[in-house]
Amino acid sequence: MTSVMQLATTVAAVLIAASAIIFTVWTVREHRNADLVKIGISVLRVDPEKEKQISAAREWALNLIDVNAGGVKFSPEARAQLRREPLEYFSNAGDGNFEDEPAPPAPRQNRRYSH
């Protein structure tokens, strides 16, 4: 009976360890994908009219984002537009850097008026 308990404990420990490893690998991969998407966005933010050398990298950036954005794909129209024009993008990546972020509207105040 004790050997069955030991076997069950060992199997449970192996399953827990395997789950932890799988979760870690998945998390690292998702973080890498997010970083690659950020790289692609930074390339697309450059104005291709002002920086002619970036034109060839724009198609690469579009493909990079398509592959790493979790199934989100650019439409043919969006791809054509992003090859010609810079991406208008406001950063809110959670890094606390809101330099490009417009100021939020002032909150509305609920006022009670007495009659």
C-alpha cells in the first residue's frame, strides 16, 4: 500500500513540475512575441517619406507583427497604407511612459443643485 502512495506522490510531483515548466516556457514565448511586436511597431512609426532607407523594413515589420500578434492580421488595405504612411500610435504599453499619449479628458463632476 505504501508503494502505491509513493508512486502516486511521485506522479503528482512530476505532473506539477511539468506544468510549471510548460507555464514558464509559454510565458517566456509570449513575452518574446510582445517584444517583437513592439519592434515592428517602432519600425512602422517611422515616416517612410522622411527616412527612405526604412521602406524595405516596413514589409518585414508588417510580417513580424502578423506572426507574433496572436492571430491578428493586417488587412490588405491596412498593409498598403502602412507601407506608404507612418503608423499613428499612442503608447500605453504599461511601462509608465506616456510621452505620446494625449492628456485624458477632465473627469465630469456630478453636481447637485439645490432649488
